[in-house]
Amino acid sequence: MTGPFDLSGKVALVTGANTGIGQGIAVALAGAGADIAAVSRGAPDDTARAVAAAGRAFLHVAADLTTMAPIAGIVERTLARFGRIDILVNNAGTIRRADALDFSEEDWDAVMGVNLKSAFFLSQAVAKTMLLSGGKIINIASMLSFQGGIRVASYTASKSGLAGITKLLANEWAAKGINVNAIAPGYFATNNTEALRNDETRSRDILARIPAGRWGKPSDLGGAAVFLASAASDYVHGAVIPVDGGWLAR
Ligand code: NAP
């Protein structure tokens, strides 16, 4: 592959790359030529196989991003193996569902820790390594970066916050050669949405609102991820790009 979307010689650090959306993005970046450092708690065997099949190198960094404790080690291990980080995808995320009247502090902190605090501080740690040669940071936002949702107070707060942080970091780092943008997936068939898909009424209502007429698949995000990771997006800063089958247009 050559041209503005080519990622040959680039190294991408992708959090939550063992499954779902993170896996789809890691495989797409490898397909465009990037080597992959994958952060997750669970084993990323399927992702490792797919990256190897694309002919790219793969490193697994086991880490729990509920706290900031592993952040320095993630960066050190990736640099020790690959010598550089060109692309960071802050994808790891979790969700807790409860009515706002009953929402617990534990469910608030668990979600905000992974989805927002770790994403910010991992971006900070990686950006320090990108200052000489530039880089690309892609945050995985949500429809709830634009809308309120129901029964997911900490998730909505975290994803709305992540959209804001995307713009703040773009403002501070664009002139330093670092592009910070976000992808806002619509409704995708992954572990994250299993409860919704198992709820007949919610599942039917959601599907009825998606103009494309189907739930998203992780591979549907590959094009946007490669675009934001590549030279094709060099003048794109602070954008939150919906990949939602038309959900927000309705
Ligand atoms: P998923 O299959 O549940 O994947 C979540 C990923 O995050 C897993 O790789 C998981 O790794 C990782 N993760 C969760 N908690 C972690 C922690 N404490 N430390 C390290 N890694 C952790 O769901 P998904 O849909 O692919 O979600 C990926 C991202 O997309 C999330 O940020 C989610 O909010 C966002 N998103 C999803 C949708 C959707 O419709 N599915 C829509 C909009 C945005 P382990 O398996 O190792 O825990």
C-alpha cells in the first residue's frame, strides 16, 4: 500500500484491542501497514493472529486501566519493543447501567477511570514521546458524546468529557504536530451492547432508528481509523467523526 493512507513503518498503540471495536481498529491499522501494541486485561490471541496474518509485528501489554498505575509501563514496554509510538487509539472502555436515582459512586468511578481519566493521562504520556516526530491520537467517543442516553450516567459523562478533551488536546497540540481526533461509533454489536441487544424492546427501537438498517460491525470503523491515523488527516484537528449508520442524522 502506498499513498496518503499508508501506515508502513508506523507503530500503533491500541487499548482494548483484544475484542470488539479495538480489535477491528487494530486489524485495520495493521492492514494499512502499522505494527500493533495491544493493551488489554484479557488475552488478545485472535487479534495477534489477525495482525500476524497482515504481516505486521504484535506486542501484548497486559494492563488494567481502571487506575493510572500502568500508564508509564505501557509506554516503556512499547518503546522498548518498537522504539516509537506514532498512533495512539484510546479505545478501552466500560459501561455500567442503573437509573440515575440509584447510580452508585462505584459505578461512577469505575467508568470515569477507564473511559476518561486513563485516556487523558495515557495521551499525555504518549504525546511526550511524539513531540519530535509528531503523531496521531484517536479517542473512541460515542453517540453519548452528543446525546444524553438513559441509565448510563457515568458513561455519558465520560464520553461527553472525552469529546471535550479531544478538542482541548487538539488546541494545545496541533501546532506540535500531533493530531487529536475522535471517532463516535453508533450502535455496534459487541460485548458493550450485549445487554441492549438482549432487551427485545430496546433492541427493536434502536434498530428502527438506524437509517442503515443494521447494527455496526467493528470492521465498519476501519476506514475512519486508518484515515485519522494516516497523513490523509494531517490538517484534521479536534474532530469527532460519527460512524453511526446515520443515527445522528435522524
Ligand atoms: P467491548 O467488547 O466490551 O470492549 C471493551 C474493551 O475495553 C475490551 O478490550 C476491554 O478489555 C477493554 N477494557 C475495559 N475495561 C478495561 C480496563 N479496566 N483496563 C483495560 N482494558 C479495559 O466493547 P466495545 O464496544 O468494543 O468497546 C470499545 C470502545 O468503544 C469503548 O470505549 C466503548 O465505550 C466504545 N463504544 C462502543 C459502542 C458500541 O456500540 N459497542 C458505541 C460507542 C462507543 P478486557 O476484555 O481485557 O477487559
